[in-house]
Amino acid sequence: MPQDTGITREEAITQVTAALAGPISLDEFVERVLAIWPSQAKNPKTSVRQMIRNYHLGKTLIMTDKETLTPIQLALAGVQIRVGLAHEELKEGMLFVYPAFQFFLPQTKPVTELQLVDQEDHIIPTEVTEMTIQRQSILGAYSYKQEALKLGWWFKKMRLSRQDNLLVTILDITIPKFRLQAEPHHEYRHHRKEIAAANQQLADTLFSMLEAARNEHLWGSTAVPTAYALLKDATPYPADHWLEVVEKDQRLRWNGTFITYSDRFSPIENLLRGQKPTARGQRPSRPPKLSKQQKQQIYRFHVAAKHRKGLWRRIEIQGSQTLSDFNRYLVNEFKHDFDHMAGFWKLVRRGQTKNYREIELATIDPFDDGEGANTRIAALEMQPGDKMKYVFDFADWHEYVIELETITEPENDPKGDVTYPRVVAQNRPSYRYCTDCAEEERKTVAVYLCYSCAKMQGGPVYVCKAHASPEHDDHYLQELVY
């Protein structure tokens, strides 16, 4: 039986972290923790791993890859952060603590312990204060308190103007201690190509992390320090501040807590914005102008029921036709009632994972109307291999996976006999047979499933067309799809 050392799991992790002089594998780290924190848990290694991921990443440890940990003070030592100065900051002689130092200050220490030095390692005396910031929104005026450092005298000494920046170098994030350096605008412009390249690397790193994330978001407190640690020696000149990089990248957005995809907005945000999700800072995109050839091309889709293995259709539809046309055909082909809503979503693979994120394309009502209903198939700009999700009836949720197989030119049809959409192939039917006919020792393919009889008899009751009336006239019959 393991001996009780009187140490908690949290204390064991802290001790092991403090003793590290460099990177360590996650497995070795866990073994060291368990050596001083004997556990009787069913799976103690999992317990320690979860504690690290939930409470230590971005705070005391950085995970530079899936299996390597580095103490945060070593991972971030030497990292440079570019901080742009707002008009309010220069006017008042203040440096806002956030967002300048966001995610680079230890949560266990007050801002008053923050230490600043200049390029000669001379201490830059400062004082922490609060400023009241006034803002306007669509809901009216509001104000909030903002922590700031009094640096007016230093700004004057450095002759900082509106377009100048600060370069903040992390010396020791555990103290915390930083070096401040003025970056004149002409110096920034001189390195604009290197900065643009660094911005792209930072954005790509965050996007790759987002693509690999379990959920469709990244905690800023974990992702931002990790990205800076990964790029510490990868760029000759520092990138712009991470917040500016995220806001300018059309793939990403920052919601105040998470970094997520640019098309991800909460229902409240969508209501306030009054429009369908688009990339942050972008106007809703107009449908692409289609050529005559694009409108005539034939899109062949494989449509399969997600929760009914073996039910599928291969359907051809023309580029000029719309999602509303596609919906109407699918409803008819899969024997659904027309009095329900339907929706299409584009499925975008997340990096190299097997996971997809969903981008809403259309919501279509029973009258063939709705946002996106008139989007032409060619305007979806899909390529073979791309997928969509289709759902009919948001209550019963009949879901299908639609994959584009080919885009071809229309076949020669001088008589005009070919109409689209059309089914060109389908699954081999697995027939059900009429329950009533079976009692008469006959085998007849069923056309309906009788829910009323099934509820009374405790099992499926299948009905052919001949027995549907009058025996089941007042019953709830669902037409079968083979």
C-alpha cells in the first residue's frame, strides 16, 4: 500500500515543475509527480495529466508538442511582444496593463509586483493606477476600469509619438520582470516585411492549434503563451501584438475568452450584429458571379442517411439550381413530409484530424424560402471530396451526409429529355414485407410503416398499398424508403 507522504497532488506538480531545468516528456513528468504523491486512484496517471492540462498549462508549464512540457519561465524567457500605444495612453502617459501584458502575468501575483527595466537594465520606476474608460456601443454609452502603469515621464524621455510601439521582452515571467524598449515608427516600417512574415507565422500557429483542438476554440490563457514560446527562435523580428494579429486574420476571432473560428458567433452576438456570421471585420460576402459554363455543369453528389446504414442515393444536379431545389428533391426522394424546416451546412475538415466544423449555408422553410435558399449549387464553390450536412425536420432530425463526387459537363441531350435533379444510382433495397399479407401467407413488399399499430402491438407493423385502406385509414402511416 502506498505510503501517505502528506503532500497534495497540486503541491507535487509544483515541486516537480520548480526542479526542472529544461524540457521534459509528459510521461516522465507524471512519473516524478507520482513518486512523491502516491495515489490509490484507479488511474493516477490520467488524474495527473488532467490536472496539468486544466490548471497548469499557460500558467506554470508550456506544452511545446503533444508529449513535451517546459517550465513557462524557460519557455518564454527572451520572448518579445510588440505593444502599440493607443491615443489615450500617450495622452495620459499611461500603459494599459491589458492587453499589453495579457496572459504574460502570473495569476498568483498582483500587478504591483511587475518590474520594468530599460535596455541598460536600469529600473524604470512606475506606479499602478486605474483609469476610467468611456466607450459607446449599440446599446449606449458605458464605462469600465482599466489598470494602467504611470509612464508619462519615460514616454517623454523616449520621445514616443502616436505611431511608435513598445517592444516588451520577457526576462522572468515568474517575478514578473520585463524590459521596455521604444520602437520608432520608422524602425517598424524598415522591418515591415519581417514583421508581416512573423504575423503570418503567429496566425498560422494559432490556427493550427485551433484545428487540432478538441473543441472549436482555444483558451487564450493557454494558446497565446504557447504560440509565443513555439515561435521564440523562429522569427528574426517580433510579430505585432497577438490580439492585433488575430483581429486581422480572416480565419480567427477573439471573443474575450477564446480564440475561435471567424464564423463562430454566439446567438446573442448574431442578434446584435443583425446578420449571418461572416469573418470578423468583413462585410457579408456577395455570391460569386457565375459563368454560363458553371451554371450548366453537373454536380454529382453521394447522399447517405447518417443513422441508417445502407440508405443512399447518387444525385445529379445542375450548377444553376439552388439549395431550395436540392431540398425539395431530397424531401421527395426520401419520403419526408413537406411541412418542416430543413438546413444545409458545409463541413470543413479541421486540419489533419477526422473532425469537421460546420458552416451554415441555408435554412429552408416549407415554402422553399429562407436565408440561403436561393444559393446556387455552383456558388457553393465546392470541389470533389467536399461534404455538406443536410437535416430535415429539426425536431425529428433526419440527417444526411452529402459528398460531392464529380463536376462534369452536361451530357448531349438534343431532345431535352434529361431533367435535373435526378437519381443516377442508389443502394440495393432491403425490403420490408406487409404484416397483414404475411398472416394470409402471402409475401408483398410493404409501402408504409404503421406507427399506430406498432405502438399497440409493441413491434413494427408494415403495410402494403392494398392493406393501407380501409384497415389503416385513420392510422399514422410513414412511407418507407428503400
